[in-house]
Amino acid sequence: MRILYFFFAVFVFLFQISPGYTQPPPLEDTIACRSLAGFCKAGACPPTHVVSGTCHGGLLNCCKKDIFS
């Protein structure tokens, strides 16, 4: 019966998710938004910001501080 515990431990060890797993690299439009001092937001931008593009492949808005407010 102890051999089942051993096989279960080996099975869990072999099929665990690697702790070094990282997210995929950001998309080009996200990098462009952040390089222009913007941030990505779902929905409308805050009142003192304007939409200056998109992020995450067009799923989010790139918000940037409005210089005229």
C-alpha cells in the first residue's frame, strides 16, 4: 500500500506547474502606451485623462494625462 503513496507523490511532482512560469510578454501597443507615460484601463479613462490609444491588442484603452485640463 505504501507504493501507491510513492507513485502519487511522483505523479504530483512530475505534473506540477513550474514555479518559474511567467506571463506572456506584453503586446506592442501596451509597450507603446507605457512608453508615452500612459496606463491601460478597461472602460472609460478617469476624468483628468484622455484616451490616447489601445492596449492588450485593442481590448483596453490607453489613458494619458490630459495636458489641457
